[in-house]
Amino acid sequence: MTSVKNVLVALGVAFTAYLAARGLWWTETVPYPLAVVAALGLYLATTWICIFWEPSRNEHGGDDVMAVASLKRTQQRLPVPAQMLALASAAIVPTAISLAVGEEWRTAPFATWYLGGIGALMTIVMVRRRPWTAWTGIALLAVASMFWMGWASALALGLVGSIVWVTCAQLLVLSLDRAARDTGRLAQLQRAASAWQASQAMRQRERRVQVQEALAVAGPVLTRTVATGGRLNEEDRLEARLAEGRLRDEMRGPRLLDDEVRAELERARRRGANVTVLDEGGLEGLDENTLSIIRAQLAEALRSASSDRLYIRTSPDERVAVTVVGRSPSVGGPSEEDGVDLWREIPHPGAA
């Protein structure tokens, strides 16, 4: 399928070739025909170089939206050598044609083609993202044409049209730039909205899982509580405390838990220990095998613990994964400050 760019390139080549062909359709004998042909050759070569010369594509950054990338690919800036060649043509061709045809024929159709030809060339330069070069070329064209045929003849025979072409091209380029910026912003907003929706969906799934686990843990206790009218015996009270502890563990540190760790936490609570489990970060991105190694070491630490209070926290340190701290009343009595009788740092597997 023919792309829009290829169609525009074909139109540009055909139109500039038509303008140049007008210069070869002499209705009168000109003094220097070879100079006319040389000027036409310079014009065509410059125009087609400006159309076809693409700079080396050295794209930086990641993939934005495909529409933005496509716009950027079709908006390659004209290389500097081509700019210089275009300015040289704007300065040389009008003077060369005017001298070659002689003073008598400077306003003849076969001698004024360069007014439209240089205007078309500067329109191409403008579309190739070189506005200063384009307007400089139009200024050179205006000076040369007014010098050789007078300002009134230059304006009447095509200079105004060339200025209008370049102006319209600049407005079109500005509109495309704005469309590209708007497309980029829209793409960013769409990505942000998609990320937000995905995070909300994930949070909803996590909440559903947590609610299901809470019902599975606390459901039997709540049922007994309702059935007895809130009059629980010691065994029921213990089960209620254990259910509360399990719910806290599932909400505060789910990545630390497996069946073995849950069993050790329940054993510690049944003997009367106060256990706190907190996931404060540091385990993000770990695979299941790594987490299994950490959980096995945590279960081993809990199995040998006899402290009255246990604090289990993850660590943001790149070396330590989990810290287990146990505190118990000092020998002097419960009124004194508790002493630390357990300190265990579980390292990240593979950490030095």
C-alpha cells in the first residue's frame, strides 16, 4: 500500500520537474542557453536532494506511542549541507537565469519559472524543519527578482505565491508539532490510567483473598461467639486470640508466611507469647524459591524461641532479609525493663 509520505514525495518531484521544464520551453532565442540549462540542473539536483536526503536515524529513548514515532520518522530535519545547497540555489539560480535570457526576456514565462521554483524549494525546506533557512531563501529570492525585473513585476509574476506557500508550510508544520505533542500527552495519560486500573484490580483481588482468609479463620470463632451470646470459655477465648493473631499476620506480613511458619507462630501464641509480624519492605521482587529459604530459616528461629514477646520484621537492608527479636522480663522481676534474649538476622540467600 502506498504511504502518504511516498505520495507527497512523488508530488514534490513531479511539481518541481514541471517548474524546471517551463524554463526549457523557450519561445525566443536566449543569449546563453548553456547557463540556463546549468541553472536548471542545479535547481533540480538541489530540490531532489532536499526531498530524498534523510539523516542517519539515531533514535534515542524508548517506545512511545506508535503514532508519535511515525510522526517523528516523517519529520526528519534537513541536513546542514542540503540547507547550504538550497541557499546557494536561491542566490545563484535567479541571477543566472536573468543574465542568461537577457534583459529583453526577463519577464517572459520561460524566464520567470524560478519565482515558483525557488518558492517550491523553500517550501520543501520548511517542511523538512528548517524555517530559518526557508525564510532566508525567500528573502534571497525576493532581493534577486526585484533587482532584475523590478518589485512590481516580481510580486505580480509569482513572488507573492512563493511567500504564501512557505507561510502555509510553516503553519502546517506547527500544527503537526502540536498534534505530536498532544498525542504524546494522551499516550502518557492512557498509560497512567491503565496502570492505575491494573493496580486497583490487583488490590481488589488482594482484598477479596484477604476477606476469604479472614472468614475462614474467624468464621468458626464468630459463629461460636454468636451462638453463646458472647459468653466464651477459656478455650474459646484462646481460639479467638489465636484467630486475631492469624488475621494480623496475614494482613501485615503475608510474604513471610507458609504452613510451617504459621504453625510456629501459633505454637508461640499458645504458650502465651505476644507475637508481632510486620512486612516493612525488602522482599519485593524475590522469587518463590528465595522466599521459601527465608521462611524455612524463620520457622527454625521461631522453633527455638522461648521469649515472651517476639518481633518479626523484614529489613530494607540489602544484606538482611528478616530480623527476629525476642524480649522477656529480666531476672529482677516483671517491673523492670525487659531484656533482649533473642536476636536473629536472616540474611538474603546469596548475600555476602
